[in-house]
Amino acid sequence: MDYRIGQGFDVHALQEGLPMWLGGIRIDSPTGFVAHSDGDVAIHALCDALLGALALGDIGQHFPDSSDEFKGIDSKVLLARVMAMVREQGYELANADITIALQAPKIGARVPEMREALASVLAVPVSAVSVKATTTERLGFVGRGEGCEVWAIALLRRSCLWRPLDDNR
């Protein structure tokens, strides 16, 4: 197959006094994400989309939250490792589309920075990374300010430099 698509989803609870990392950047907020790593829920969803596109499992299989190696790790490191796996399989990112649902703080003005940070880690043009911010109109746990949900889709294309000897996919 020359193209593969993957979908990722992640959710993290918010807690006072923790740092908020989202889309590869630090967000000024009195709350941050409860997580084993730095809690960047956007990167976690994107990692799952990339891994899913190639049927490589999910982020928890590759970077388990039971491992001290990943305690407090910068999620950009995880994303770089996932992208290396994608390239080892002979694929490149065509584009990614990420939707972040967060009631507060408002993050729309920070979207360009997120796109740049993610594109830099992925080694793709900024135009290949879409990030959208929304609220849930005060509905559900996101609307009550208890957490954040992120959906990500990634389209991969086979690298023109890589050809398998036996493609049984």
C-alpha cells in the first residue's frame, strides 16, 4: 500500500499545580495534565494515529506508564521515536490533523506555535500539520474543566526511497 491512515485519541485529567504541555509547547495555566510523562495529550493522540496507520500498536505498548524510563519524559521525545518507527517502515507523514477539546485555558492563539513545534519534531513542513482548538460548550468532563480530549488523524505515504523485498501487508 502506498498510503496508510491512522486515528488516535487520548484524554487526560486536569489538576491544579501541574505544568500544562500541549502540542509540544508550555501553556500558562493554573492546571496541568495528570500523567506518567509530561502529559501532552495532543502528542499522545498523534503518536497513536501514527502507530495505528501502520498497525504498530499504541503508545502504551511502546512507552508503558509502568516504566520509570518514561516518568516525566518530554512527549516530543516519544513523538520523535514514533516518527523514527514510521520511517523505518518506509513511510513519511503526508499530513496530520489534530483537534483539541479543552474548556480552559483558551489556546486558539497558541495554535501556530503548536503547529511549528510538532512540524519540527516530525521533520515536515508546518503546512502538513493542522491543529484545531475547541470547547465542549461547558458539557461533559471537558466542559466542567476536569480534563482534555484530543483526536488525531495521520496520513502516511510510502517513501519513494524505500521498496520492500516482500510486501505482504
